Amino acid sequence: MSKIDRREDVSPNEGQHQYGDVKFADPTNKKYPIDTPEHIRAAWSYINHKDNAAKYDPDEVETIKDRIRQAAKKHDIEIKAD
């Protein structure tokens, strides 16, 4: 998995403040929490929006998607292929 670069348009502190100390698919920027089934489904939906994915390099998007898929599998959640 590739490293995700720090984005200038977000504050990691905001994600930490909003969601607490949870696991994120993008831990660098504290985006896409994957700690609950609801968050996993939402993360998958959001990263599959072109405008959200466009904020990352293609390899970073794939890393985020892989982390979401792993969380979905762990929580026995079925997500649709992108």
C-alpha cells in the first residue's frame, strides 16, 4: 500500500475532533472513518464520487479503497464493486 500525502485542503484535527480516535482509511488526513458499519458504507460511497477521488493520486485512491474493503470484510459488510 502506498503512503497518502498530506492534503492542504483539509485539517486532520477536524476529522479527529469530529470522529474521535478511530481508524481512518486515510489516516494522514483523518478522512473516511472505518470504525462502524455505517462509516464503512459512507466511506465507500464518498471515495467512489469522482470529485472526492480527484483529490488523491490514483494509487492513494486504491490504498483507501483497499482499507475500506478490508474493514468491510472484517465487519461482514457487502459493498458493491466500484
